[in-house]
Amino acid sequence: MDCGSKSATTGDGRFRVNANGKLLDVWLLVRCLSCDRTGKLTVHERTPVRSLAPAALGGYHAGDPELVATTLLDPLLARRNRFTLDWTGAWRLHTPSAWPDQPWPVEVEVVFDDPVPVRPDRLIAQGLGLSRNGVRHRIKSDTPLHRPTSARFTFTVLPGAPTGLALAG
């Protein structure tokens, strides 16, 4: 944004489409949370009209909320426009109220309803009430636990965790 803030909101989730002959520019309009000014994120620049899918073009004109969300989640758009999404508070690990009565180790599968990137070690630590050091010692997974992911993954809770530990629900 012009004010130097890195905080923005999608505002009304509107696209602006500008035609120049057979070329289109498409921007997603955003509003700064600090100064309330409107800015734009470049979605397409000098793109031939025929190269855009008719459904996408219609979605840009209609301000389709699903297309707004998909556009904002595109990592290439974020890199090109130099922004990151703030996912603070956007996820939580749904867990049972008590440890299951099954033999150790316990295998857990994590599935995402939405593509929210999260570091698995932070998700597990918060969801199971463990420290990140405890996660390092008690959790085994083929997925790197320190790299953000939004893909389904599994992990194994090894013995040593208190069996009376109440999990966050």
C-alpha cells in the first residue's frame, strides 16, 4: 500500500478489468487496514482476451467470491505483488477430549478443510498441548514439521506423553 503498511483486506472482493484492444488488465481491489485507502493487486497484465477462460473472465466481471479467494491463495500472485496472508487464528486441530484407549503409539491424520498453510509443529503443539520441544521428541512424521503445508499429513504420537492429558477441542 502507499502508506507502507502491509495490512490489507479484500474489501468488497471486487476485480477491476480494463481492456486495451484485445489485451486485458485485471486487478483485485484491496483496502488498507491502516489508512483505509484502496490499492490493487495485479492478477493479469496485458493478457490476450482469448487466453482467459470464459468462466474466469465472467468471474472477474461479477466479482465471484470463490474466484477472489482462489486468487488470493495463489502463491505466484502473492510473490508478484509482494504480499503475504495473515493466517493467525485461521486454523485449529480438532481433537478428542481425552487420549484414546488404544495402544501406543497413536497415529493421527490431519486433513485441511481449506488450504491454510500452517507449520505442522505449531499445529501439533497447540492442538495437543505440548511444547515445540515436546513435539520434537514425541512426534514422528514423514512430513517436515518445520515447513508450512496445507496438504493432508499423518503423524505418530510416541509413548511418553501423559495419558491423562486433555487435548484442546
